[in-house]
Amino acid sequence: MRLSHRLVGVAMISAIAGLSGAALSGAALAQSPTPPGSDPAVPPAPRPAPPIASPIPPILAPGRVLLGVKDVMRHIVNPAAEAFWARSGEVDDEKGAKDRTPVDDENWKVSLDSAAQLVEAGNLLQMEGRARDPNGPWMKYAIQLTNAGLSAMSAAQAKNHDKTFEAGSAIYDSCFACHGRYIPRPKDSLYKHDIDKDLQDAKKPK
Ligand code: HEC
């Protein structure tokens, strides 16, 4: 029992120290019940290596594309756009037109945050390895998204009703332009949430 526990211990220490499988089994076989270090024929088990200075694994190397376009759309672009649109324009309900422009700082902050996410999302779409068509209009549409996001940021910073609405339309135009060119299916099938309807509602006069 004692022996096998010690073998497991040696195996773990060797694995931590990064010894190869061959060295590991050799060390394990050579091991005897003698305490390590007391038998000159058996070298003491190596100490674990000190922690490396930068624990960042290679997959997180700077500038590396990690998510595909679809996931960037699904988890970054679409939620940000939805959050912005939900706080701009008007919707009609049974009580009449309802202005969705934020009335408190908390919601203006959500508008500003989501606009900022769209600004950088435009950059994400231009990254090598993600840009679908670096020599075609893809880059232009990605920049269009960034620019619309910048207008949305200033609108939210100014807490301006009309500018927020205009920026919301500009954001929509960039989605529409890129999808029209790069998605070979009807645009309506894209959306889990009905963006078209949102925009239509938002454009209804007061
Ligand atoms: C520069 C091009 C580009 C821009 C700008 C763009 N998209 Fe996309 N989007 C795509 C492409 C390409 C796909 C299809 C990805 C795939 O299926 O692999 C897509 C797919 C989507 C999807 C479907 C994701 C899924 O789950 O299948 C949604 C939702 C979406 N986009 C929302 C938006 C919204 C909202 C905007 C604007 C705020 C926008 N996109 C702007 C290129 C773009």
C-alpha cells in the first residue's frame, strides 16, 4: 500500500515537472520502499517547476480570431443592436405611441455601452481570419457598422432623442447592407427577433 502511494506521488510530481512518459515509467520502476534521497542510487524526485511568468495559453495569443462570424453576430452584434434599438424610437401599444428613448441614466448607460460594442464589433469583423471578403465590400460594411456605432455613442452621450433614432437607423442600414451582399438567403430568416418590425415600429410617427 505504502509503495503504491509513493509511486503515485512520484508519477504526479514527474508529470508536473514535465518528464516524458519513458522517464516517468523508468523512475516508477526504479523506485523502492527506501525513502527518496536516502539511497544514492535513486535520485530524489525532481521538484515541481516554478510557475511560468505568463500563464496565457497559445490559443489566447494576441490578435487571434477565436469566434466565427456567426458567433460574433449571435453573441455580440445582435444583442448590442437589440439593446440599442429597444431604447430608441417609438412603439405603438394599446395606449398609443410609446417613446422608447431612455428617461434615466441607467438606460442611457445601456445605450452607450451597446453602441460602444457595435463600434468595436466593426473592427472584429475586419480581422484577418474573420473578414469573409477582405478585397470586396465586406470591409466597407464593417466600417459602416463602426461609424453607425460612433454616431450612436455620441447620441447616447448627448442623451438626444432624434440622434438616437437616426443612429438606430444607420445601424440597421449597415446590417442590411452586409447581409444583402453576403448571406445567400432571405434576410427575414436571419432574425430570431424581428428587427424589421422593430425598425418599422420605431419609424411610426408620434
Ligand atoms: C460586415 C458584414 C456584416 C455586418 C455589418 C452585419 N452582419 Fe450579421 N451576419 C453577417 C454574416 C456573413 C452572417 C452569416 C454568418 C453565418 O451564417 O456563418 C450574419 C449573420 C447574422 C445573424 C444570424 C446569426 C445566427 O445565429 O445564425 C444575425 C442575428 C445577425 N447577423 C445580426 C446582425 C445585426 C443586428 C447587424 C447590425 C447591427 C449585423 N448582423 C451586421 C455579416 C454581417
